[in-house]
Amino acid sequence: MTETPRPRRPVRGSTSGRPIMAALDLFGRRWNLRIIWELHQGPTGFRSLQQLCDGISSSVLRQRLVELAQAGVVVQQDDSSYTLTALGEDAYRALSPLNRWAHTWADALAEQTTSHQATPENEV
């Protein structure tokens, strides 16, 4: 297992230790953003989280939850469910503008596709 990214330490792709580089490394690891996204709705058990994440393997989910817990983003509660910490909630809120942009992007691409289909090829 690789080391959990932490600010002020070298991470994959950067030796600077800048906090943004550590955050990008943490969030760039497969499934981490999805886990944060799914947990924003509240505490979720392991199996439920696995289903919400489209059947992620249990070993990868466990590894990612450990990483996110070590990073201070997720915590396992006494009832064994997982929830976002205050830092995790902040991360989710920081992702919300990206979600809005993604919807705008999807709409723009759909409009492009529609307008290209409506234009006869000899006019292009």
C-alpha cells in the first residue's frame, strides 16, 4: 500500500510539499472522490457504500477508506458506518462548483452535438 498523501511532504508527481499537490494526489487516487461524493449524504455502512460506488471491490474500498481516514477526511463511527469529517465536508463543498461546471460542460457538448447534427455536411 502506498503512503497517504500529506501536505508539506513530497507526493506522486511533486516534490514541493505544497498542500494543493498533496490534495490533488489524494483526490486523484481512483475511487477517493467517489467515496467522498457518496458519503456527503450521511453515515453509510461498508456494504452500502460499496453498492453506491458501483461495486468497487471490498479490498480497494477498505484501502481507500483507510487512506481517507489517515488524511482526516473520513471517520468510522462506533456503529461501524463511515462518515465525512468536517474536513471531508469541506472537500465535498469545494467539489460542488466542479459539479456545476460538469453539468454546464455536458449541456454545452450536447448542444454542440445537436447543432452539428442539424447542419448539413456540405455547409460545414
